[in-house]
Amino acid sequence: MTTALLNWRILVGGGIVALLALIALFAPLLAPVDPLEQDLFLELLPPWWQADADPTRALGADSLGRDVLSRLIHAARPALIVAVVAGTLTMLLGTALGLMAGYMGGVVDTLISRMVDIWTSFPAVLLAIMLVALIGTGLHSVIIAIVLIDWTRFCRVVRAETLAQAEMEYIDAAVTGGLRRGAILFREVLPNILPLVIVLLTLEMSIAIIVEAVLSFVGLSVSSDSPTWGGMIAEGRQVIHQAWWVMAFPMGLILIAVLALNLLGDGLKTALDPVLRR
Amino acid sequence: MNRSMLLRRLLQAIPTLFGVSVVVFVLVRVVPGNPIAMMLPPGATAADMERLRVAYGLDGSIVEQYVIWLGQALTGAFGTSISLRQDVLELVLGRLPATLELALFATVLAVTIGVLATMLGSLYRGRWPETLIDTINGFTLAVPDFIWALALILLFGVVLPILPISGRINPRLGTEFLTGFYLLEALLTGRFTVLGDLLRHIIMPSIALALPLAAIITRVLKNSLAEAMVQDYVMIARVKGFSRWRIIWQEALRNAAIPALTLTGVQFTFLVGGTVLVEKIFSYPGIGNMAIDAVTNRDLPLIQGLILCFAVIFITVNLLVDLSYALLNPRLRS
């Protein structure tokens, strides 16, 4: 690996993620037609390369005659919103608790670690479905559910890393230099674990996209008429023998988004780690 | 493993189960909506409501209510499902075998795939099969069971329609089963047509569940196998002239298996969690599919029963993992 901070993983992964973000941002301009517009004459229309396709519906239409391409483009919005907002909030909560547990030790550490153990012993998907059932559906519930469930992912790693950093000589130097605990934590420890946190954030964003898709697949995300990738998959599953493309396209997009984020995370890991970079 | 350790571990499960029961109980209290009002017919008076409240013990304090509820739960009385109008315990127990069969089948599949991939990788260390396996493994680690399930449906249900994409059994074939464990029962009673049909139904959902787990097993097993391969006893086996395959299979793998085995146990709970979604995608009649329907219908008694059922599964599995770890690790055995 070269010393360049930009390796091919970052370029490809980051490029795809940026493209998806742009699509989400400019969805109303990019979508050829209204994603909610129903046209029963176009019901289950095939994509462009098939014989009886309609040129205005490049990726075909679903069982209500809605344009698949426009719905895909608009559905990038909830996916990206959840990825960014839930990812960031999960990172903040998990990192804060991880730093506290790792640096303060004692009762605080025991308490937080115990909570992490209990949290992670329960499968996340099940927990998410239960939580959303409790707090009601909608994008904000999906975000709350992800944050409440997945903070442990950051907390565990940050705690372990903080413990490791606390042993380092530069911390001793800072203590000798008379820096207060809070200052040491934020000015010395945090910058050193930040690369790790950023790598975790990309992974968390891919998980958030999956969770959003899963919850909208089972009908627990945003209301069913506004398009989501998971909702489109659920609709496509019903008509899979007549129109496989209704399910295949959103599935492919989720796969691309998840792989791109993973690739970006891998690339960042090598780029930000001085040992691996060499 | 001595008896006191076993007993201690068993006793440790009780507070956990107690905690879950509290959560399940509180769950129903915080959900908006009055359960009594939902039971009464329209036109009921306030006096009717009060009578029903007393009848269900809802007039006492929250602690009293919990004690009543726990007493009923301990005798298996979880109430009646609102959407299905049947006894919750009966419903859950009726569906449970299907989920257990799916989860166990998937785990066996995951271990098989994981061990085979590891052995192939180690056999061809440094050559292209190892690189190929590593690449596939990296990809498999990133893709969740949800996507695998959908991809399998597209591949083997639509593009190459060779497998059924929903259900557990062809309804024309099997109705006369004594237990809920269809697969096991068909195997034991020698009904091979039925067995074949059951296998054709279970293979796709279980592969979807197995692949992510297989990837994790491969990664861990490969690392511990690489460590084992440089140990002295492997050197001795090499000096004796055993084949590479035999050294891996008979000597190194056994010692490398412990971390992977523990991991499989821990991951099994996640696999059970994964059944919720995979069952939904394949319309497989297990408790996971039922849980999603219960949540969609806001069927609180059923949700309560199902959460408790899942909790009991997870606690049992964690217990078994700890015990098997103690049995496998000689240092913990004494």
C-alpha cells in the first residue's frame, strides 16, 4: 500500500456513496415522473430492454403502475437520512459512553459494560421491530431504534481503545504536565481514537440503511405510500413471478450502498492506520 | 465441570429471566391504548369497565398487577391473542418447532460451509483458492441475511425456478404429523417424498441465515487454524509424513475448533433473531413470522408471549454455550 491517503477503496466506495447522496439530495429534479403517480395502464411494465417496455418508464412500473426508477430515486432520501442521522447519533452516544467507561473506570465502567453485555445478548433485528412497535412507526422511530440498539457497537470498541490509550506514555506526560482529566480525555485521547470511530461510522451507516430497509419491508418505517427501498421490496415480493424487477432493483441498490460503505470503511481503515498504511 | 458450577450458572439465568418478564410487563403498560376499553363492546358503561378492571386485577398497584401477571405467566396463561383469538401459549408452541428446525438446520449448514472453506483455504495456502475464499468471505461478511434471502428468491425461485419460495411444505403432501418437527419426523418415519419436499422448502431460508454465520466461522477458524499449524504437534505429524489434509483434519482442526465453537453458540442467538425476517420473506410458518404479524396487528398478548419465548431461547442457548465451553476447555473443567 502506498502512503497516499486516497487508496482505490476510498475512491470507489466514497464515490458511490457520494453519488447516492447526490441522488437523494436532488431526487425531485432527477426523478423522471412523480413517484406516487399511479397509472393502471402501465401496471407491471417491464424495464427498457424488454419487448413491450415504455420508453418513459426506463426501469418498468410496479403493480400500481408507478414508475420504478422515480421511486428508487426518491427512496434514496429516507435511506440516506437514516444513514446519516442515525449513524451520527449512534456514534455520539456510543463514543461518549465508551470514553466514560474506559477512562473513568470503577463503578461507571462496570455499569456501562454490564449494560453493553445485556444489550448485545439480544438480536438487533428483533429488538428494532419491538422498539418501533412500541414507539410507533415513522422515520424518527427508525432512527431512535437504531441509536438505542447500536450504541453498543461504538461503546465497546471505544472503551477498549480508551483503555489501551490510557496506558500510553503521552497520557502520563499529559498528567505530569498538569492537564485536567476532562482535557486529557478530549484533547489527548479522543483525537487518537477518532480514526477508529470514523471507520465504525461508515459501517454503522451501512447497518442503518439495512435496518431502515428491513423496517420498511415489514411496514414499520415511513407510511406506505412514500417510497422506500424496503417497501418496494415488500411490494415486489408479492408480484415476483410476474415482475421480478420491482424487487430486484431496490435490492440491488441496497447491496451497492452497503458494499460501497464497507469498501469505504476498509479504505479508511488502511488510510488512517499508520501501521497498515506503510 | 462440577455440579456446583452448573447449579450456579443455572441460578444466574433466573434474574435475567426475571428482568425480561419485568420488561415484557412494563411494555404493555406504556403502550398507548386502554386494554379494557378494547375488550368491551360499544355502549358499555363506566361500571362495566370498573367491573372488568377488578376482574383482571387492574385496580391494584403496579406491583400487585405484576405479581398477578407473573403468577398467570408461570402457569402458562399468557392470555388470548387479540388478532387470532387463540390461546397465546398454544399458538407459540405450535409455531416454535418450525423455527427451531430452521435455525438448527441453518447452523449445521453454516458450520459445514465454514469448516470446508477454512480447510480449502488452509490446504491451498498462498495460492489462488485461498485468495478466492478470502474475497468471497469478505463479501459475505458485508451482506446481511435479508439481502441473501431476496437474492436467493430471485435466483432459484424466478430466474432458475427450481425451488419453492414460500411455505414449509407442499400443502398437498403433509398434514399427518404427530409433532411440529416435520423434518425430523419425516426422516425418522422414512417418508422420503415428504422429506425431500421439506428440504426443498427449508434450503433457501437456511442458506440465507447460514451464509453470514459461515463467513464469521471461516474468519475465526482460519485464524486459529493458522496458529495451530505452527505448533509442535503439527511439526511432529509432518515429520511422520502425514498428508497435509490429514494433518489439518485430524490434528490441527480439533484444537482450533474451540474458539469457533464458542462463537457459533453466541452467534446462534443472532441467527434465531434473523429468522424473524427470513421467515417473513419466505412466508415460513415459524414464530418469527408470527412476531412480525403480531407487531403489525398490535396484538399485545401475543407479542408478550413471543418475546418471552425468544428470551427463553436466548438464555438457554447462552447457558449451553457456557457449559459446552467449560466441557471443551480442560482448564475450566477441573
